[in-house]
Amino acid sequence: MELIAALAVQGAQMALVLAAAPLLTGLVRKVKARWQRRRGASVIQPYRDLRRLLGKEVVLAESASWLFRAAPYGIFAFTWVATALVPTFATGLIFSWTGDLIVIVALLGAARFLLTLAGMDIGTAFGGIGASREVMIAALAEPAMLMIIVSLALLAGSSQLGTIARVMASGALGLRVSLALALVAFVIVAIAENARIPVDNPATHLELTMVHEAMVLEYSGRHLAMIELAASLKLLATMAIIGCVFVPAGLAAGGAGPAAYAVGLAAFAAKLAAGAILLGTFETAIAKMRVFRVPNLLGGALMLGLLATLLLFVSRGL
């Protein structure tokens, strides 16, 4: 019975992230619309868009290979698994031992690799532009992410997210400069990884500025629905990582019981709402930067991650 209960809780987390991802995207859009003094679409509009896309016929280019048709499913699968490994409302779940930050970054990197291959598969100019820009951003973002992981692993003694969350929640580390630097660096990398302003604008279709949208212009129907849902899942994953690592309040321990899980769910919902409001406000207050300025931004994130790691080597108290 304990095994069945543990599997049920793990399955509930997998279903939770899948169901909540479009709502998070809709909330961010709603916040941006309200700041721009517009009414905006309903927060459940992403669900309607996904249902509409799933009901449409798939249109494929004559030059599309099997990779172009299979990539959306692989992108969705890799992203969903990575998101499900992040502790949302509880730690110590049955599959939490696989929730290593390095594994999660590798899964998201595999999804990005499939997306860039699919963007180049058709042979269009837009796809090539988007793929080259995506690879450029990834080449700069992933070293910064690895430095952030090293700094967190040095603090918590492990790169496993559940262990990091428990150490952070215990209060034993206190306030540290290295943690603040790692948080700022992670936020910068998360913005770049999710193709958000100022790195990219998810609402644009201008060939001179788009990155993510350029790679998916040739997709339609259920294929586009899989990619859009994967993008929402990736945004939720990054917010969930920030919540469990830097704001671990409310996380329930594995096997804690329904009451603790309910508190964890409420805390997770509050964190997502706060993250959506902050992201929508930030994107409204700042303009998109030029593509060739993105390396400077990500270089700053790398330096912050490196500085956080060096501070831990110089003094464990920082």
C-alpha cells in the first residue's frame, strides 16, 4: 500500500505540472496586458489554443523528414520528464532520487537539440536563423548554469534538488552572498532559456528578432501544440526550481500526509503566481535587447556564477 501511495503522489505531481503549465503562461500574459492597460485574454486561453491546435490538421512541407515529424513528441517528453523531476509541493517522492540538477539540465538540453534540428530540417531561412541563434544562446547559458549548479552543490553537499531544498529549508545556511549571486545568475539564464524579454519576445513574428518562434514557424496542428505545451512546461520548471531552491517554504516531506501535501500545493501555487506577476512586470518594464548584446548578458551570468563558486572556496561563510 505504501508503494501504491508513493506512486500515486508521484503521478499527481506529473499531472500537476502538465495541468498548471498553460495556466502559468496565461497568467503571465494577463499580467502583461493589465500593465499595458489592456483587458487581455483570459488566463485559460492557452488551454483553448491547445485544444484548437490538437483539432487541426497537420500540414507538412514536402521536404520534411521523419525527424521533423518526431521532434515535437521528443521535445515534449524530455521537457515533461525534466519538469516532473523538480520538487513542486513535496520532496522525497519515489522518483526524487533522479531529480538531479545536472540530469534536469541535460534533459532540457536534449529537448533544445531536437528543436534546433527540426528548425534546420525544412531548410528555410527562418529556421536556420532561429537555430543558429538558439545554439549561440545555449553555448553561453549552459556554462553559466553549470557554475550555478557547482555553487549550490558546494553549499548543500549535493546536486540533488530534494537535498538542496531540505538544506535550504533548514535555515542552516542563512543569508549568503554566494546564494544571492547564484539567484541573480539563475534568473538571467532562465530568461534566456525560456526565450523571454529581453533576450527574445515570445509574442513576435519579426524575422529580425525572433529566436524560438523562427524554429517553429513550419509547425501546425498537434505538432505545434506539443511544442507550445513544452515551452509552458519549461517555464514552469525554471520557476519551480527557483521556488524549491531559493524559496523552499511550504515544501512537504515525502510521506508527510494529506494535510502537509495540501499546504505544499498552496505554497507552490503562491510561488507560481508570484513568479508570473514578477515576470510579467519585468517584461513590461524592459525593452528587448539586440541579439548581439545577448552574449554580454549571459557572460554576466557566467561571471556571477563563477564568483559565487569562488566565494565558497575562499570562505565557507560567504
